[in-house]
Amino acid sequence: MKPILVFQTDFTYKEGAVCAMYGVVKSVDRELEIIDGTHEIPQFDTWSASYRLYQSMRFWPEGTIFVSVVDPGVGTPRRASVALTADGYYIVSPDNGSLTHVHDAVGITAIREIDENVNRLKGKGTEGVSIFHGRDLFSYCAARLASGIIEFEGVGPAYTVEEIVMHTMHRPKLREGRAEGILEINDPNFGNIWTNIPTQKFLEAGFKYGEKVNLTILHDEKEVFSEPLIFDMSFGDVSKGEPIIYNNELMLVALAVNQGSFTDTYQIRYGPDWTVVFTK
Amino acid sequence: MKPILVFQTDFTYKEGAVCAMYGVVKSVDRELEIIDGTHEIPQFDTWSASYRLYQSMRFWPEGTIFVSVVDPGVGTPRRASVALTADGYYIVSPDNGSLTHVHDAVGITAIREIDENVNRLKGKGTEGVSIFHGRDLFSYCAARLASGIIEFEGVGPAYTVEEIVMHTMHRPKLREGRAEGILEINDPNFGNIWTNIPTQKFLEAGFKYGEKVNLTILHDEKEVFSEPLIFDMSFGDVSKGEPIIYNNELMLVALAVNQGSFTDTYQIRYGPDWTVVFTK
Amino acid sequence: MKPILVFQTDFTYKEGAVCAMYGVVKSVDRELEIIDGTHEIPQFDTWSASYRLYQSMRFWPEGTIFVSVVDPGVGTPRRASVALTADGYYIVSPDNGSLTHVHDAVGITAIREIDENVNRLKGKGTEGVSIFHGRDLFSYCAARLASGIIEFEGVGPAYTVEEIVMHTMHRPKLREGRAEGILEINDPNFGNIWTNIPTQKFLEAGFKYGEKVNLTILHDEKEVFSEPLIFDMSFGDVSKGEPIIYNNELMLVALAVNQGSFTDTYQIRYGPDWTVVFTK
């Protein structure tokens, strides 16, 4: 079977952009299967684009092609690329930081810049358009790759993976009885916030499910939260409305309020300027 | 053909959760067809989850498998189950009230608790995760059932349908010239509100399309609205901006403002504490 | 292969309406492929419905069937129709202005009113419902057409294309060094606003990429914006936060703020009462 195309963008479904992209795919090959990853990445946020790829990719069949279009630099000299990951997925995306987490955690083994002369939509009157590569370049090229019209080599010229545009990654620091990291991303629906600290290392540092842990959160090095909270396996291990430190869906240490919002309750956001320190 | 999987959750599309779930399904069996029912059930609202299943299920082919994940008790001892309805659909869901309307109106004839030893995702590093049964348990088990890898008996141990967790249902009371019920649910997009009174019984009680009806709404037994309104077949039977009593899509008596919002205009919500009385 | 069904409505995914419609399609024919165009057309806004069809239709394979349900007059005598376009697409829609742009720009060559006696859902207890033609009429009829159960002639009686309900279209006026038009529609996600002025004609009038252009915006003939702005090919041709006149995805002159929102920054909306004048 031909690989599935999974799309993520910051376009929303409020107008016809997604519909136009999907039409391009189906016009290349009616058989191709399209799945919405999400079209609600925060606008221009290549960090979130990068994280969402990392969060969901591993659950898909090998060979799946991810089309990620969060592209604030569309029409500027940033590269439009197709990356091949160490575990056998393709990512069709602007090379603008959107590849960071997958390259850091899994590894990108090869990357090619899309050749617009070959892999750009023609015949629809959009040859003069510079602002919708999601439709004219990424969807079209991804569909050709999925359909087998081109192989990976047919995308365009290869460049070295060292050239991939990367956001700065922050490593957690753990020692017996202490773990320090950043608030790396949120769950914007439920108001949970995820650290970059692996739960396995957290457990190895001596923290135990069911015990209280001292949590301090700093924003720009200024303390904004300091409380002992229960560390446990699920939200329901504390009462409704109570905060909890829990093991999230990616086996990372995370913060939640049971049936509430940690981010709204405590006005905590995420990013490299948000530091967390856990002590026993 | 293999049964379709129709999903409803309170996850939204704001991050990668839905994408991860669908990846799990496709990794079980590439052929399976996934349809979004909705991912915008109000958070933790098992009443709405229950109603939305009831609202849409009958329109699907027999054998369709509904995966409903509104799961405030994830990781607690609430049961994760697969139910079989009297009209031949499957519902894969936490047994937490989400099955209420279908069980009440159609009937659930058999239910089984998902055996985590057999029907939980393995090999993706999520064995230690307790907070995402939508991905690790419900999607995975539903995909196995749809694919034919397991039969219904392979889900896990059966339990009696009398044990199903039910919300309290409220019955309307009708007599000649009078109908009393509750505001059971809303249409959150258009601001319409639906009662639990069947239009057929309403007509039998002597109410007639095109005639004025006295409507009183009580909240916690206190009157909050009392006006004679036209009862008719469609919104356009009153002027734009005017309120109307109408026959809704499920043949229930409902309240709307033509091209407006009844709920916003009159500050009316829904639930068992919202009573409606119609008199001639 | 059977034609794809592309849906657009103003229903959102907040409740079970879309799910019920798609169930109807799949109950007619399991093989039919359904794609979300958008379910976030602004409520009752047949102008936007019309524009979104025009915006995306050309990118789909010939024969694709678009089901457009923005239907403020549901249950009133407005016609429920299937239109055939000059380029070979079908549109299943209320004939209420939703066909305007496609008919104006491409041409509708034949149109038929849906015969409710033949092409309305039966056997699901919704025969008495007047307010959900999206489910009971449009989806059902579209599925029968896509499936080959009926031909176009089987939709119902033909009527002349001159009878199609049209919104008023506004034509741009261009001469050397001057272009006048309206703000025809927005991109509600990114806050861009699109004029009705073709970029090709704009270039022919002497405007050049990379040069400053004097832009005046009038609302109800009162000046609300007057500034010289750069006209260029993409957002990134000005600094972040700066306004720009650009060539949009449909080769029309449009207004944006780079990585910002033109509509929010300058409080500019769209519609026939919003006039734009560009001069050198």
C-alpha cells in the first residue's frame, strides 16, 4: 500500500486553505490516504510544530509521510525540504526549526531540498504565487513521493543533516533527590504542562509515585511557584481541582490540575525561560 | 468490509493526541477507516459524550465501532469497556456514564471490560503510562476488534448490563394541553436548546404547528423565562432574530432564535435543573 | 473510482451534526470517500460559503462532488439543488447565494432541484424533520449521486441557470497607475484581507513588486486607512509586524501584516462597503 500522508499546519479550518491542499494531493493520486494530524499549531510556532511531530510520529506505520507546514518564512530563502528519519518516516516541511525534536531524539539520516522546477504544482494558475507552499510545493511534492511518481532522490538536491535548522534544546539535570529542567511544551486543551525530564530518570533519582515532591518554578530566574505536590501516575490520584506532578503520555514528568488547568490556575506558561526544580 | 471506526473525544485538535491515537489504529491495520465524530465534547463531560453517541449512531451502517474517550477517571478503577448495542453497533469507551443515552433508548445487550494484558499497546515505550487510554487502550483495542484480530469475546471478561454506570434520566410528563420536561442538551454552535419531549407526544397532547404556545422555563424551580412563542417546523417560520419552539433533528421539541442564539439571547443553559413547561 | 465528497458547512464539530451526515453517506455506500473541506464557515454566511467553494474547487479532481450546507433558510421554499460546473464539478447546496462565485467565475452549466420524494433519507424516523437538510437531503442525495445510484438527471427537475440566486458581484476598476476594488473576503486565521483585484491586471496597470504603493481604504465611503505600503511577493519581504500589499494564493492583490494580523492591527473588515484604492 502507498504511504499515508499525515498533515499538520497552523492554518486552522476557518477558510479554504486545507481544502485546496488536499485537493492537490487527490489530483496527483486519487488513492492516497490523507489524515489530519492537526491544523491548530499556534501560528508561526515552529517549536510546537517540531514537538507535535515528535509526540505522534512513533505511533504511525513505518514509511508514513508527515507534511508539516508552519512556515512564517514562506517565499523567503529558507529551505523547503523532505527529511528521512532514522526510524523510517518522511517529513515534508520547511527547514525552519520544525525538524528539531525529531532530529534530536530520533535522528534525521538524510535531507533533500525540494526542486521547484520538478516538484511544484503547475497548470492551476498559481505559478506566480509565493505565499502558499503548503499547497503548491509541500502537498504536491509529498503526494508525488507517496504515489511513487518520485523516489526520495527525486525530491531535489541532498544537503548534509548538519545544516538542518535547529532550535536550542535544553537538557535536564538530575542527581539523587533533585531534578531540574524546563517547561518544554503544554497541552493547550487540558492546561497541562510538560517538562523535559524523563520519568525513568526521575524515578532513578529517588522520586517515588505516591510521595510528595517539592516543586519550584522559576520564570526568568524569579520564583513564581513553590509548593510540595503529590507525584503520582494519574490525575485521579488527587482530588478534583488539586495540582499533581504526574507521568505524562511520553513518559515525561508533567504538571496538571485534576479536571482543571494547571496553566490557568497558576498562570504558568512554557519555554526555555521557565525552569522547574524538583527536590525530595 | 471491515467496520468503520468513528471517534469522539474531548481532546480537541490543539496538540498531538488525536494524531497519536490514529497512528495506533493504522499501525494495527492500514486498511481501517477512521472518521472524526467530534473531538470537541466539553472537557470531562460524560453527559455530552453520551448524548452525542445517541444523536448520531443510528445513521451509521450496522457494525460501526464508536470510540468515545471522555475519560476524567483515566487511570482510576473505572472500567474500560466495549459495549454491544441492540441495533448492532459497538461502543469502545470508559464505562463512566458515556453509555447512558444509548443504553436507555436503544439498549446495550452485552458489555465486556477490556483486558489490558491482551488489548493494550505494547512496544512503543508507553507501558508505564496511566493517563492516555485513548491511545494505549481504547484505540488499540478498537482497531483489533475492527480488524478481526479479536472477536467481541476477545475484548475481555463480560459483565452484566445492569452494572453499566448510568446518569439519571428524566422523563417528560404530558397531558392534554400541557407538556413538562427538562432542557436536556444544547446545540453549542447555533445556540439552540433541546428538551427531552418527543414532538410526536407533544402533537398528541394537542399542540399544533403554527400556533402560539405558552413557554415557561424554570432554573432551580425559579421562573427565568415566560412567553408565548410560535411552535413551528423550521427557524424560518418566524422573522430573523425571533424566538421559536420547533421540532428538532431528533423529533424533539426544541428552542431557537431564527439566525440567532436562544442560549445567548435569554441566558438559558441546560441540565436537570432546567425545567420547561409548555401550555396551550 | 467513485467521486470524492468534499463537505463544507457552518456546523462546526461541537456536536453530532457532522457525524450524523457522514453516517448517512456511509450508509448509502461504504466505499464513498468523505473529506472535510471546512465546517467553520461563519454561521448563515452564504457569501463565505460561495467564496470558499471558489477558492478550493479547482484543485480537486474533475467530477468531485462538493456538499455545501450553509442554509439559513432550511425548511423554507428556497431550492435545494445540485449544480454542474463548466469544469466538471458538482455542487450539492441550497440555492441561496452559495453558488455565486463559482457561477460568476467558472460558470454553472446545469442545475436541478432535489426531488424530496426520491432523494430524501427514509426509515430513520426523520421524515417529519424540517431543519436538517444537511443530513436528510444534501448528504443523502450527494451520496446517491457519488455512488451511481442516480445520475445527475435523477436528482430532480432541471431549472435554468439564469434562476440561480446570486449575490451582487463587484468588479475592480483599473487604469494606468490606479486600481480600485473592494475588500472581498478575509483569511480569518492569519488576519489577511483579500481584494477583488487580479494581480496580473495590477501589474499591467504599472504597479511593480518591491515598490511602494499608496493604499487608501474607505468604509462606507469614509477614509479609514491611508498609507504608502510595499507591494511584494511574500510576507517576509517586509519586517515582522510590518504591513504589506502582496499577491495572494489566488493571484489577487491582498493585505497582510508579516506574522501579524492586518484586520486586527488596523480594524479593517471586508464586504462591499469596504473600498480600496491603490495609486502609484
